[in-house]
Amino acid sequence: MPQDLSSLDWSRVQSFLAVADTGSLSGAARELGLSQPTLGRQIRTLEEALGVTLFTRQPRGLALTEAGQALVPPARAMREAAQGFALTAAGRVDVIAGTVRVAASDVVALHVLPEILAGIRRAEPEIEIEILPSDRSANLLFREADIALRMYRPDQLDMVTRHLGDVPLGLYGARSYLDRRGRPERLDDIRSHDLIGYDSDETLIRGMRALGLPVDRHWFALRCDDHNVLWQLVRAGCGLCFAQVPLAEADATVQRLLPELPLPTLPIWLTAHEAMRRTPRIRRVWDLLADGLGRYLADGN
């Protein structure tokens, strides 16, 4: 018989969703930071409270029963409601102190944010900054970050966004490489040069094809999908590559080539959940990030 559900423990519902998503106790335990025995006890306690069996054992983990499948949608709705509750509460904090978590791409986190964040720390020493460097988009609804810096227009609901501007791109090579191999004077000249590009990502290939070059991955003598590694390869004199103009112009070891090329730009968007955007410390970091990134964009023009 099911027990009284008026005091249903939300942590057990979280455990249920984690096991449903991962398909195993071990995977869910890693995700939640719990021990596997603790997680197993929470699932058994929830089953007893509900009076149903939620999972059956399979050779490779756990599978949802019919009852378990039926409970996943309302459990997800509970999770979203709990997240909205936490976001709204956090948005009511009215002091300019505490922690702000900022997500940005690996390149921006390494090359652009440090100087900006140093200024924020000087201006607001009571605000602690956590940086999430990743090319994977952080989920702001799940509080993976408070503010995200993105190179595309966000389309998630309930978000406040601000387009700060567009970063120009340019073709660059190390001066040491160019002194050795010569400087291309027109686009077709780069065929005789070593090019550095992505491995599995075809963004650069599509962009170069748009310029009229019949490019495939074998045009690139060195390939890597990590943007920071690509930039170090350029600086070491391995070949030519495209880069953000304000980032590259700050490096005396490289030189811009063919500045007249009609290259695309990268938009910069600041994003935060609308409930969190009203929090004074997050609003303050948002404004200071916007100022610092505005200066970065100005360096590229």
C-alpha cells in the first residue's frame, strides 16, 4: 500500500530521475555525488512510498517499468518547478556579494576573460567569480552558470540576452613562418602554404568554400578541434589559420594577412536567466562583463 505522499522527499525524486536518465545506479550516483548504496536505498524508499516498482534489473543496468515511465514526466515537472523556486529565491538576494558563475568558450575563458575579471575583482572584491570554460553550452535553467557568454543568439525561454557586438575574423601566421615561406598576396596563394584547421568540425571548410576555395580536410596540414591548441600551432610557426582579430592583434609574434578578405564575424551574446538577472551581484558582473567585452570588440575595429 502507498504511504502518505504529503511529505514526499524531493531528493528521492531527483534520484529516480537520475537513474532513469543514466540507466544505472552507478551512473546516477556519479551524477548526484552520492554512494551507490545510498542511491539504492532512496529508490527503494520511494518505491515503498508510492507502492509501485519503478525499475527492473537488466544485464546492462536498470530499465523503467511501465509505472516508472508514467512517472518520468511529472517528476521532470517537479524538477523544473524546484529549479524555478530556487531561481526566484536567488533573484531576491539584494546584496552585492557572493558567488557568480560565468560560462564561456575555452578561447574566451583563456585569452579574453582574465583581464576583464581582474577588473571586476578590483571593483567588487566581495564578489567571488567561478569560471566554467567549455565549448559546450551551459544550461542556465539548471544553474550550471549564472551568466553565459555565447557566440550565437540564445533561444532558450525565460532568458535575458544582450548582443554586445561582433568579433571580426582574420587570417594569421607567425612572423617566423612568413619570413621562411613568404607572405600570400592573394587568396589563391594560400594553396602553397601549410594550413591549420579543424579535425572533425567542418565550420572552417564551409567558410573557405564560401570564399571560392574547393577545400576538404586534407588541405590542412595540422588538424585539431581545440581552438587554444590551434592558436599555439599558429604561434609556433606551423602554418596559417583564422583567428579572432582582437585576440591576434594583441600578439606581436603573428601577422594578419589579406585583411580585405570578406570573412564572417562571431557575435557575442551575454545571457542570464531572467530571475537571476535581477540579483544585484549578477547584474553588477553582467554590466562589468559588458564593459570589458566592449573594449575587446573595439580592439578589433
